Amino acid sequence: MIKPNELAEIELGVVGLGLMGSSIVVALLIAGHPVRGVAPIPSDMEDAELRITKQLKHAEESSLLHQPISHYLSRLTLSEDFGILRDCKIVQECVVERQEIKALMYRKIAEATKGKAIISSNTSAIPISVLQELVPNPERFLGVHWAEPAYLTRFLEITKGAKTAEEPARWVFELAHFWDKEPTFLQRDIRGFVTNRLMYAVYREAFHLIETKGATVEDVDKSFRYDAGSWITAMGLMKRMDLLGLADFRVALIRLFPELSNSTEVPALMRRMVEEEARGIQNARGLYPYTEKEAGEWERAFAAFNKEIYKLAAENRSAATKKQDI
């Protein structure tokens, strides 16, 4: 069993220091680990420390830090040299979703750690069972999928591949609770894992409604915000069914399932957006119209929202735990 005072002795590595990788670094620093961050390409290294410091500042503003920012940075080592990973117990890969690049990263990680480290991938697109064929010790490979920002969300998916051994997977699952997460533990490698499968089923139906003129983009978002958005932080889908009564849901399922989209094609609207190089608020061109000022405001508003929802989720978790103890 892992004890809180042991975290400072468990070195963790992150390979890939883009936005997501840097965010994972911050989450692990806040948890108390020494962190070794490797930038596999020079451009990653250029802004890595500045980006991590900025994210730590955001975490501080969100009341997540118990020490000055300098304390966390003192436990961080950044380099382009994979050799700094030699004593890491887990190395998190967070590079582009291309198998040949990931394979190269895994070889370098395995060489640096002499095959002793658990290697995890943040992939959301490539099956873990496929990726673990690219490592010398597949039994010590698994998926650890984070949500952005990693230090300000309670989401974490841990996924075993076909060859992942139970012991290292269980150890990572136990450790993840010290990262202030509510991790799911998938015993089977499912394409898209749980979160993506649920969300992309919603996206498919949303695009279907928009393209068949059943609803506008605004209608879809309003429906989701003011229905699911009013309860989703307090409970999940299954808990809500228990709360409202299963019999009514059965009737709705019978009526609605035959009407739902089962398309396997990328929606025409999404294809057009990509062809036009629309990237949402990143370039002020997306499913909604934006000025550059509005795009920036949305980015800042979402950061502030994450701070509030993190606290609300914590309060709801505490309340649910107390009720279970009564």
C-alpha cells in the first residue's frame, strides 16, 4: 500500500511537453512527486518551463498549491536527454498520435530506464493493445488518459491492454488516487475507452440533428447545457436513472433507439470545417462565429469555470461520501 509520505520518493517522467504534457507535469508536481520532463523535439523545450510556470500560477489562483511555486519547480527537471528518466517508476508518453513516433519514444524510454519503468500513454485514439506491441516489456505498459487541464480535473482513465499485467496496473490505479483523481480502471482495452465512446455518440446525434434541420448548433448546446449541465457534476448517467426511476427510461429507450443516428461517416459539417482550416477559438473560426477578442474571452472564461467546477465536484464528492457513511 502506498503512503502519502512516499510520494516524494517516487520519481515520475513525462515525455512530450506540449500543452497536455506540461499540464500533466503540473498535476504530478502538485501531488508531491519529483518529475522529469523530456522534450523530444527542441520546440517543445523552448517554452516548456514558461508554460509549466504559467499553469502552476493558474493552479495557485485555484487554491491548489500549498507551497510557493518555486517549491514545485525545484522538484522539476527538464531536458531533451532521455537519460534523466533512469530512476522513474512511471513514464507518461504524451506525444502526437502517430505510431511510428510513439514507437521511437518507447524505445528511448525503455533504454533509459533499462526496462524497469511502467510506460503509460495518454492516447485517446490508438488501442493500448496495439501500442504495447511497440515496447520490449508489454506487461508493464498501459493507458493513462488525462483530461485538460490535467491538474484541474478529476477525470483519469487507466486502461489495461491485452498483455498488461495486473500488478503494475493496480499499482498505478492506487497511485492515481494521490493525484486527487477519481480514476476509472478498464480491465479490457476498448476502442475510444469509456469517455470518448460516450461523448462521440452524443456528437454523432448532435450533428445528425443539425444536418437534418431538427435543431441548430445553438439548440444543441442549450439542450446539453441546461439539462445535462444542471446535474452532471452531481451524478453520472446510471445514478440519474436510479434517481428518476428506471421504468420511465425503459419506455423512452424503446421509443428513441430506433430513431437515433447510426451513421459511420464523418459529418459533412465537420468535414467542411476541417477543409476550411477552422480550429475554433484557436483561430477564431469554428461552428460559431468569433472575433479574436471573443475567442480570447472564451478561453479565459473556461479557465475560470474549471476552477469553480473543480471545487463543486469536490464538494459533491464529500457530500456523497458522508451519505454513504450514514
